[in-house]
Amino acid sequence: MGATTETLPDPFGRAIVEQGRFRGDSATGRWWVMTLDAHWHVIVPEMTREAGGTEGWRPSVRWEDGSQLVELRGRTIPSAVREFVRADRILQEAETLRMDHILICPWVNLIPNTLPIDEALEVCTLQNEGLSAMAAARPNRVSALGVLTLQEPVLAARNLPKLMSLPGMKGVEITAGVGGAYLGDERFLPFWESAEATGALVFIHPTTRGFDLPVFNDYYLWNTVGNPMETTVTAAHMVMAGVMERFPKLKVLLAHGGGGLLALRGRLRHSATFQPQAKARLTGSIDDSFKRFHFDTVTHDPELLRGLVEYVGADRVLLGSDYPFDMGNYRAVEEVRGIGLGRAETEAILGGNAARLIGLEGAQS
């Protein structure tokens, strides 16, 4: 395992030690590869109405008859089926799901892109301080992605270094679209420049209501189809606008396995062979830009996940569950281990890739 062994505090009473990307119980001698969940939503307690505020952007979270109910802007949302707020319970859930480390991020509905800018900045500060506190209190178990509002991208670019200076903060979660604009738009270039310069991991997540079409109100399609479609559109926009080519050191993680992006790679390639607009910005290979993204494992289909790994490489895929929602994959570790990859590839996806990207001490490249 190597010569350097560090004893770690553990909330579950185990004598945990860490060597590189391996963790173990020194009492039993059992070692295991670190598992790191890179798609794990929380609501910090300071944001809730229960904390004492009455602003409309504050959610109320309560358990009733064994179910967690989240109320926000007059709507009751029952889809968060696991603990959303209390840190001790969240860590117990992580243990149950066999996650050694979690990369927490805000609930996307609390990214304040539609609020007046002064209020939006207040909401971002409140969440970032709470997320940082949760990570700083448990550095061996928790890291955090913060939140910025992109309605003023130049301001977001200036604020990103400050966010990255907070204890435990490894990057930022942003929405796939902002006010109808997708992330390849030129207005976002200052933000992408800052993200590359700071080394922040940028997690792109759908807004959850990106398309105002009646059909998405039927059969849960707003979630099953609409969410990955948002990610697909913005990622394709970034590729064709040359963002991933212009900023090759960006660390961008796409939610839900990148949505339908890979299924469209042939159409995008073909368009660039003849259509002037399609090849107006991108000068290199579409595939090269695709493979600069990172992808979580939340596909709900082992064949799709295996195909994703084969196309982009195991080093570009990160374990994720989409905790705490009903569309989460709570057998993510077992799924990765069951798709027939080699040991090195499996270990990379389960935790090595994410540990490297967010700079966890002891992570191997």
C-alpha cells in the first residue's frame, strides 16, 4: 500500500487510515479503494425557512409519515427521498451507500439566476459559507462545490477565485442555461477563462425546467427526457462554439452521463463537413472536444455506461448517484463494478478520477 499511513477521524467509530487512494480499518486490516460520489445534492440548514428567514427563495424541509417534503415557492416537492439537510444523517446515508467521500453541491433549484443581482449574491454567499463549513468540519469525508449566479458572467468570473479560497471548496455548480442562453454563448467566456485559471471543477446541471413545452408535463418527461436534453444542448453548444477547444484545461463535469450528447456525435461531425455555421468556431475535432468533458455515471443503463467509458476513456468518468432524489442511482458502486472493466479503470471511476480533479491529498494521477 505504500509507506505513508495517516490516521483519519471517522464519524462511525472505525479506526480509519488512508494510504494514497486506499482507505482501511486498522482494527480489521480490511482495505478498500476510495469511493467518491461527485453528484450529491444538499440544502445547507442556513438556507431553510426553519433557520428563521421568510424570503421567498428559502425552502422548507420536513419529514412527515416517513416521507421528506420540500416546499419552495408554493410547491411541495416529494422527490427528495433521502436526507437533504442534516449533516449527520447525510453522512450516515453516505456510509450506507458505500461512499467514502462525497462532493456536495447545492440543489439546483436554489441556484439564484432569476433573483435581482444583490439578492442573488446574498443567496450565493449564504450557501457557499454553509457548504464550506460542512466540508471543513469533515475534510476526510466531504468536499464541496459552491454556487455562483451567471446572470452577470463578468461578476461571476471575478467571484470565482473568492469562492475557491473557502475551506473545502473544489469548484462550482452551474445551470445548463441562464435566462434562455446556453453556455457556449460568448457572454460566458469571462467565466470560462476564470474557471480554467482557478482550476475549479465546474459541474453543469440542468435547471430541471428548461423547456416550456406541454408534453414535458406528461409521464415525468420533464425529468427523464427534459433534464438530460438540457445538458445535451448546452454541451453541444459549448463544443460547436469552440469553448472546450479554446480552454483546453477546463475541468467540466456533465450531469447524467452527458445526457444524449454521445448519441449525437455523428450528426455534429457530419454537419461540420459542409455547413458553414456548424464549422464557424470549432477548428479541431468534435471528438477531441467531447473528450475534454468529464461525465458522471448516472445513466441508469450499464450498457450505456460501458459505451460511455469506451468512447471517452475511463479517466473521464466519475462516480455519481444524484443523491437524494428518486431518479438517483443508489447502486452506483455495484453498477460500475459490474460492467466488466479492468481493475485500474474501475478504481479510477469509483474515486481516483474525482480525487485527482479536486486535488484530494494522496490522490494518484
